[in-house]
Amino acid sequence: MFPWAAVLKVLLLGATGTIGRATALALRGEGHRVACLVRPVASVEALSGCEVIRGEVTAAETLRALFQPGRFEAVVSCLASRTGAPEDARAIDRDAHLSVLAAAEAAGVQRFVQLSAICVQKPELTFQFAKLAFEERLMASSLTWSIVRPTAYFKSLSGQVARVQAGKPYLLFGDGRLTACKPISDRDLGAYLASCLTDPERQNRIMPIGGPGPPITPLEQGEMLFRLLGQYPRYRRLPIALLSGIIGGLNLAGRISPSLKAKAELARIGRYYATESMLLWNAKTEAYDAEATPAFGTETLEDHYLRLIRGEISDDRGDHAVL
């Protein structure tokens, strides 16, 4: 068991995102002393009870000033690139994290909890390789580490709520049964991340994690949404080949336009999520294994949809707004 007191001095990265805010709340709820590094212009209204430090995580001078010996015992990172575009992914998912880790090691930080993504288990995209590069370095470091790979987020599956409320059909790729996931709420994920600091069973491990209940396909998500709204199901099915065609066209255009080249990567990200399940991958059977995908928490996607429909929460997808 890690020889620490129950109350830790924690630096939280990515605190202004929805998962970061939930993690800050969970850390404070467990009694930890939490400092949040946020951008100079970021809103910090949701970080009550935390020390707010303004600066750029990509700036060497910020990290030098931040990581003084003895100031922090642990780092929890919910930081991620905004879109997954190649330049952003390499700068944030890889390089910024590598710089933070180096500074943390030099300052005597003992523990690092990293929010990753389950999709890195079958890497094809720049942001996945960027995350894996940091994971490899973290596992080789002197720190006690935890790498958490969630299956899917509620906000990522909420893009069509307003669309269906407006009477439009639910969009599906193929028959809507090609993929499945076990989404986890921000609150449950924040609690899980916070627990990694003091639970010895969650140290020096890579941990895939999903929410409660069975896996759900896009078709089932649509059926749930229509049922909650009291509407007759209406779908518009799009072929996967449509995404492939878009990618091909953007690849050609990207030879003369860097911005279109970046958009081609975004289209590849879209195709990946349209064709790959966010569940644990079994390399032996070469198939996704829903039964082996761990579950945690109590909140369900249906709970989330109901709160959105009732106006109790807002659509806070940010760069998750694809549809």
C-alpha cells in the first residue's frame, strides 16, 4: 500500500472541462487539497474550493514556476487535445504531458493519474499514438501511476438529442448495430479517477472502465431517445462509404492545403468511432468483449437523456459536437 496520508496535495490538469470539473469535485469531496492549472482566460466558477493557478501547460516557464519541490504529491490529468487533430494531439496529448511528467519527477511528485481513452487499444489515429507515447513514458517513470481508459462519455452520445426534439430523424451509420459502448458519466468517472490516488488496487495498472448496464448500440440509443420523447422512431441511415469518400477527397485536397489535411484526420476520427466499438478488445479472439469490459458507477445514459430533455442540464459537448 502506498505510504501516504489520506489528504494529498494534488495538481489537477484539464480542470475546466466537464470531466475535469467532476474530478475536482470528487477530489475535494475526499478531502484532498486541489490546485488547478487553467488557461489565463478560462472560467473557474465551477472550481470552488480549489486553488486556481493561471498559466499555459505548454509553457516551460509555467511548469518551472509550478513544480516546486514539495508543493504537490500527486498529479491528476484530465487534459486532452480539443479535437484530436494531429498538431493539437502531438502538442497536448504527448508533448505537454511529457513536459509535465518530467517537471513532476524533478520536483519529487510521487503519483500520477492519467485519463486516457479505450480507443488506444486499437490505434490508427494520430491522437491515439500520441496518448500511447505518453502512457509508455509514464509507465517507465519513477512515479506510481494509474492509466484510466473510459469507454465513452455521455456528452459524446448526446449530439442528436436536440435534433430529435426538433422532429428530425436520428442519424445512423449502416444499420446502427455495427458498434456498441458502455458510456460512463462525468460524475462517476471523476469519482473513479479520484479513487485511484488512494486505492492500492488501482496503482500501476491500465484500467478500462465503462458505466453501469449492458452495452448500447447507436440504434438502441436512438430507440431510447424516441421512447423518452414519446415519438415514433424515424431514422436516416448513412453508408460508411460516405465517410471514406469524404476522407479520400480531403486527402487529395490536403496535398495543397494543410487545413484540409487536418480535416481529413477529423473525418478519419469520425469513421473510426462509426466503425469501432468502445469496449475492451480481446486480442486472442480479435473481437470486442462486452462481458470483460469493467463497469463502474450508478448513472446511466437514459438518466442523462432525461435530464437533457427536461432542461435540467445543458448540452456541454464543446468539441465533441460532431453531429
